[in-house]
Amino acid sequence: MQLERIEMPRPTTFDLTSKWLRAAEARILKIAANELRGRTYIATMWLETNGKIRAVDARPSDAITLVLRATAPIFVAPELIANTNALSRACV
């Protein structure tokens, strides 16, 4: 929805979260999908607030949805891309 610029009639949970971050004067600096544990992808989101940078554990899908609203960079560990390709071939 965010990539296609589709407007929802009511705010989504991600819209609300983005508004909370702005109200708290926090901003998303970047996210990284950095690990695969079993079949679960792990991501980290870095937030800056009051001059401090904090790393927050996040689901990749949630972090990506929020970072698209913040227009911050998205990073993916190279080994995850290789594993994703392997998983895709195994599921076919």
C-alpha cells in the first residue's frame, strides 16, 4: 500500500506508529534484515531520539513498512539473500 501510495480511509497501525515516533521526536535511521534463525528472519531498526541512537529488534515486514514511511535506507545481509534463493528453490 505504501509503495503504491494507496490511501486508507482510516489510519493503519503503521500510520499510528509513525505518528507516535514523530510526536516523540524520534526518527528511523535505517533497518537491516540481518539474520535467519531457522525459518524466521530477524531485523533491527535503528532509532534516533534525544541525540541517542537505539537498536530495536523488529520483524522485517514491520520494519520495512515503517521505514518506507520514514524514507530511510534498508539493508539486507548478503547471506540472507543467498538463503532466500535456496529457500525459494526448495519450496518449488
